[in-house]
Amino acid sequence: LSSTIGTGNIIGVGTAIAMGGPGSVFWMWMTGIFGIATKYAETLIGVKYRVKSENGTMIGGAMYALDRGLNAKWAGILFSSLAALCAFGIGCTVQANAVVANITTNFSVSPVIVAVVLSVIVALVIIGGIQSITKVSEKLVPFMAAFYVLGCLVILIMNRDVLGQAIGVIVSSAFTTKAVGGGFVGSTVATACRYGFARGLFSNESGMGSAPLVASAAQTRNPKKQALVSMTGTFWDTVVICLMTGLVLVSSIIKHPSIDGLSGNGSELTSLAFGMIPYIGVPILVVGLITFAFSTILGWYYYGERCAVYLFGEKVIMLYKILWVIGIFVGSLVELNLIWDLADLLNGLMAIPNIVAVLLLSNVIAAETKKYSGTHINDKDETEIPVLKNANKGVL
């Protein structure tokens, strides 16, 4: 959840509504429903084909499913290359940009100062490696999720008089090209689908192959168990949190139609919508966004690092850390829409080899699922994990 729950759950939803209309929330929600199965499948093969380094560290992900499962090392190299680059979009620059934009919108603070502070904090955490990232995330994630969900519930209770109308607008806008009123301009079904699917993928990462990178580090030897755990992340991320954000934004715009006309992008729309809620709106948004973005920055750093290590070995870790911090600073100060478009492109490219692996290994997924379908699993039936010599030296 640390890397999955991020600015896509807040700014991403706002961007989808600003660009694709309220109907995009419906299509985003649909990506969550179908994404649960995708997350299960990709995690299962990522864990099944993982290896163990000589020091006992578990290493896996889509590149190992492609390499060991399909005997296509070139595809594993392609996935790792795309993922290492994609991390700078979805997990680095977009998150940093959203934090800086939100803080500077609500408070009189220089963007450069916020960018410097954020870069320094991230640098201090990632220097400590996976142990440091884990310690921060395990304390941050429960707080941030509970705080944001409870805050959204309070706002929805305050907007309860238009909640039914908001749900109706979201559903009807997903299938119509007519303007829906209440402050919303018309958008085509294709546009709603495009931004709903794009922001849904950005939010839950299902099909991208990112989740298996961290799931493979788990100590369990049962692929199905870990896949079941991983797929719950998509449920909470998109089916619950993104839907709640969408309802908050749409209901707030219905109550205050001027918001839609004043907003120029998703970040502004979100800030204006939450800002219409007296006393609690802005604090919920600011705290939620900062904590979501920070946890995603840490989680995606780990994803990118693992892919870079697969390619070049552990000698590249320090360079990747330096580039990551630079990406945080630069991403904090550039134009928002450009970053989102670049992130969408990289997300799609990263997903292609992973989806191919899921399709070609579907028989393995079915067999593993049936193999572990009992309520009790015997240890001797669990997958043996091979030890790979020089696993951390890279394939290139």
C-alpha cells in the first residue's frame, strides 16, 4: 500500500475529472474492479519465479517471470529498463510536483524552498536502504489511510444532500456525451474512458508489474498467499479511496458550481473542492497528499532500484539514489500536465512486457491457484526457491 496509495488517489482523481468529466470516476473505479485479478496474476508469477541471493535475500518481479518463466532474458531486460525509467514519472516527479503545488496553493511558501526540504528528507530516508524505507512506511501508511478515509467520510456526510445526485452524475456521464450541469462541462465517453483508465492505472498500478517487485521480498514460500495479499491493495486503493475522493470532488462541485470554472488543472480543482469545506477540508487534503506522496516516493524508489540492480548490479545503487533526489527537485518545479502525460506514456510502455508475461503464463497461474486451493497447505508442497549465484551483479 505504501507505493500504491499516492497522489493518484487525490490529484489523479481531480485530473481525471478536470480532463474527462465526472464519468471518468466510473471508469477509474472499473479499473480497480478488474485490476484486482490482474494484480493477483502478476504477483503470483513474480513470486513463483523469484530467486534467492547467496546471502538469503529474496529477489523477484516481472523480469524474473519473463527470464525464468518464458526463457526470455531480453524481455526481462526490456521490462527492467522501462520500469527504472517509469519510476521517475509515476513515483518521483509526479509525486513531488503534487506536494509542492498543493502546499504553495494553500500556503505562502516558495516552491523552491518546499522542493529543497522534500529532496533532503527523501535523501535521508533512502540512504538507509530498504530497512529505513520499511520502518517509515509501516508507521506512515496506517495513519495516512485512516486519516484520509475518515476525513472524506466527514466531508461526504456534510455533502449528503447532494450525494445521490453526485453518484447519478458520475454514472450518467460515463455513458453520455451531453453536458450534465451542476458546474460540469460536457465530455465525450472516449475522453472519460481515456482519463479514467489512465488515472486508474496510475493509481492502482495493476498490470504494470510493480507490485511483484516488493511482494517477492516476502519470506513466504507460497506464491498464492502473497498474491492474495497484494491484490487487496488494488481494492483499497481504487475501489475505496479513489471512489471516495471522486465523490468528495463531484459533490463539492455540485454544491459550488463555480469551482469547475475556476480550476485550470486537476491540482487546482482538488484544492478548490476541498477548500469549500469549512475548517477541515484543506487540512485533510494537505496532510493526505503529503503523506500519500511521500510514501509513494519511497516505495517507487525501491522498485526502480531493484530494476536498476537487475540490469547493472549493486554498484549502480548510489548513482540511482543521486538521480532520484535530483528527480524530486526538478519534478517539484516543472509544469504539471507535461509530467502527467510523460508518466502515462511510461506506465503504458512498462505494462506491455508484464501483461505479455501474464497472458503467456496463464496456464501456470491457473495451475498454481489450483495447487494451493486447499484450506491447509503442507510446507513440503510449497515452491522451492533456487539460489542464484552473483544475483546482485546484474545481467548487463
